[in-house]
Amino acid sequence: MQPRAKWTLRFLAALFVALPIQSLPVGAEVTAASHPTRSAPASPVRRISQRWAGFVATPRTGAFTAVQATWVQPRIRCDRPNSSVAFWIGLGGATRYARGLEQIGTSADCSDTLVPSYSAWSELIPVPARPIDLPIGVAPGDTLSAQISTHGGTVTLTIRNATTDEAFSTETTVDLLDLSSAEWIAEAPSFCLSRCTTLPLAKFGTLTFTTATARIGAHTGTIDDSTWTHQPIRITTTREQPSALPSLLSADGGSFSVRWQGPSRHSRHKLR
């Protein structure tokens, strides 16, 4: 399997600039449980990212308390050493006011010898700011469902492999929860040591998120719910690197696909 050091601190503020945790804004709101959370006014989210492709929702008022979705794990084609892709749902981390990120999902990695591997993971940023491999198997074609829910300063992360009937859930109390956005994302991860470098986006074909919902208080809605705003994001870096493009939302507002797109230098056709 790929060394998991690449995941460290790869997500926070990925849509804007990569800032050290210590340099992020302070002064988060405090819940009744005395745990700081982030529910700042909705901020513009960039439509183009070097790492994220999918949809981000930001609340008009209040803060998100849950997010969920289902997807089928794609099979990757390993034609570039150390290429990688992650599929996840999350809370926080997308706006300029972001101070943390809670996420759970799956990854597909190509080794330096072009051998693919698949895994499930979760991560809380800023603490402990490293991914945790989860004890469930993941293989191409498996149907995965994930959910993140919060109450006060407690976050519960759950993932289930409906194909193998394996499931994992963990509940953790943290000092900081960022609830300023909800995300459904395909990502090009980064390798981080003293600095972070985005890895080549593994060729995953198409990934479809279904039954994608979020919750604020007692209200649950799909991505296009009027209680919040939503924004599509696509991965675009250079002409020599692959990109990833989200589709339009489905008619029910809770499903969309993300499509891998090869480097433009390999094709004379324009991106659709």
C-alpha cells in the first residue's frame, strides 16, 4: 500500500491557499457544550481547485450538523506511479473562515510499481491532522455509505460497505468542530513532509454520489436544498495534468457524478 504520510494536512483550505493550522483565523463561536464550532456567514467557494471536485454547500444561517452519501468504489487504472484519488464526505474546511475539517471516505492508490490498492479512512483536522485507516475492506464495485453527525463537541463518523456487510463507526469528542460547510468530494491527495505536493490524480473513470444530504438542526435536505447554497467545484491544474469535472445535480438534487478527464495535451477536443 501507499505510505499514508501523503494525507497529512492535505485538505484544510484546499480551495484557497494552504495555510499552517496556526495561521488560521481565531475567534470561533462556542456552543452550549463549550466546544468551539465554526458557523461563519457563507463565504464564496472557488469553482476551480487544484485538489477538489464535487459539490460544497454553505449555510445561509446556522451550522451543519450532519452529512451523508453513498457511492460505488471505482476501479482505478494505474498508468502513473504514485497517482491517487480519494472519495469522501465532510463538514468544514471549504471556506476562507475554515478552522477545521471532519471527513470520512475511501481512497484508491497506485504504488510506484503501478499496483492498485483500496482502503477506507477518516480524518479530523486540526487534531490529530492525520488519516486513520479503518478496519473494513474496500474493493472496486463495492457500494459504500458514509455519514458524519455532530452533537455539541462530539462527532460520529460511520462508514458501511453494503457489498460485504462490513461497517465501522467511531465517536470522538474534540475541542474544535468546523461546521461551516458540507462537502461531497473526489480529491487529488497530496504528499506532505516539510511541504505538500499534490499527487497525480489516479484514472478513476466516473464516480457517482447518490442519496447525498446534509442537516442543519432538525432539517435534512439534499444538496440543492434552499436552506443552504451549493457550489460545484472542478479540479483544474495544468494542461499536462488530468482534471476532474462534476456533473449537474440530478432532478432530485441528491445525486451527481465526477468524471476523470485526461490531460488536454492528449486530446484535441475541448472539455465538455
